[in-house]
Amino acid sequence: MDIYPKIIFRILKKAYIIIDVKLRIQYFGITSIIIYNTRQFSNITYILLQVILMKIKLITDSTSQIPVKFAQDKNIAFIEPLIDFEGEYRREISEIDIEDFVSKMKILDPLPQTTLASPQDALDLFEQILKEGYKEALYLFLTPELSNQIAPVKIAYKKVKDKLKAHFYATGYAGPSQAPFILYAAKLLEEGKSCEEIIKLLDKIKPIIYTIGISSGFDILFKSGKIKKSVKMSLISNLMNLKPLYESLLDKGFAGFGAGSGFGGALKKLKAAIEEKTDPELDYNIIICHTKNEKLAQKLEAAAKEIRQIHNVDVWSITPCVTNTLGYGTAMITLYPTYDSLK
């Protein structure tokens, strides 16, 4: 019996009734399937169904802050920038321990240099995707205002374009502002949506994602060169205990958003910004990312819940390249509309 793969996947997802599946696979189609009655999916079977039924490989930048475990569970591939750490350039996720990097970064001066993933790195990834049996891929990439990572990826793609159909989607954002695009795309792929259908929804959420954060101090900005250090500036920031704020802007990357006197003053400004720049008619999910500052992360969550109706809350650690930019002790919050709010 021939059954259309997307329909099979939806039925199995809703029924939760698979433990043992016998498949006969012809290229990328399923010609028969036998279902044995049980209560829930096994992880292996779930991943197998993703590979066979969804047929589209999701790719993003590791700087999107998507956790490795989530990426593994959802079969998402990373393009990883490199960072000069302990005398050699290393991939920021697969070759660096985040805890180790964070513990040492306070004494690093100047801060480490970063560089793009190479065309060979991207080509290796594309070839691995082809080995896994995929014929189509969707790469959700960060704004070129912060990184031109898309350039070496497109160079590599030229060598496999006859075998792999790739879609390149510019999220317009960086860091955790990218993450909602990946979360939505993963969900829609599970539902059997096409790349065209996914991109249509991503276009809809693009103008209504908002990220704002607080740094622990100006020292990291002086180190990174984002603010030119002067005796006067250093003295004022220390005397007033200034905590700089920043936000992620569409097609512009991260930008300064003033400062507050202490974390209390910064939180007051952050609340006002969330109220002004999010929609009271929408329900939101939030992503909170921080570098060794759980207390501030909790305050960001509480602030968002005072202002908007919040459903799902994810709390993640910040990856090395973004930590290198925003500093030890930073915390930021991303608000994005729930799926039901968009209907």
C-alpha cells in the first residue's frame, strides 16, 4: 500500500503509536509501512521518520544560540564560526567547551579574534547532508551586517548545487533573535511543510521579534573596541555603576540602547522598551540567554511576564563568539509570538 509520506508523519505524530516500523524505502518515498501498536515514539524512530519523511535538512549558524541537544534532537546542522582560543582557531561549539571559555574570558585582554567558517567547512557539511540522503536544505543565516558567513557557504554550494537544492533565507538578525526562525522552521518541517510554506511564515514573524539585553559593565565594550575607552568614560561608568543596554535590530545587528544606574535602573529601561516595542495583542514565548548570570536572567523573565502574556520560556547559555562580543555576566531576552497568535 502506497501512502503519501507527509500524511503518514502527521498521523503518527498525533497518534503516538509507534515502536517498531518495517519500512521498504524506494529512493525517498515509502512504498509500505507496518505499524505495531504502542504508546509512544522511541527517539530513534522519531529521528528516522524525520530523515525519511521530512526530506529537508535545516541548517543555521551556531551563533543563533540554539542548544546542541535541541539541534541533535531535531536533526539541525550548524555552520560554526571559529574563535582564537588558547593559541589556535577552534569551532565555537564542537571544539570549545563553553564553560571553560567563559571561566577564562575575564582575564583575556585583548579579547580573542573570530573568523568565518571556511568554504571547505561548508562543503564538508553539504557532503554530509547528501550522505544522509537529503536532496533539499534550508539555511537560515544571520544578518551580513555582523558577519558575512553566507559568502563562503554559497561558494561551497556551487560544488553541490546539481545534487542538493538549497534555500538561503536571510533572517535579518543575529544571536538569539535568529532562534525563533529555527524553532518555527523545525516545527513546520515536522508538520510536513515545504520550504516555500516555511519561508512565508518566517516573513510574517520577522518584524515582530524583539531582543534586548543588559551587560554587566562597560569593561567588555572597552575590550572589544565597540566603545573607545577614555579616562573620563571609565570614571563615570564606575562611579555611577552604569549597566549598558543593547538591542538586536533588524538588518543592523546589535546596537547600544543607553545605560541604567545599576541593574535596577537598567531593568526599568528594559521594561519600558519591551512595553513599547512588543504588541499587547499578541501572546509571546521568550528565550533568555546569559553568561553566568542566572539572577539577571530570572529578573528578565519576571520583567517580561509583568508586561506580556508569556507561554514558553527557554533559558540557554551564550556561545563563545557571542559572549566574546557581549561579555561575561550579560543576559538578554528575546520575545517572539506564539504559533497560535499568528493564526
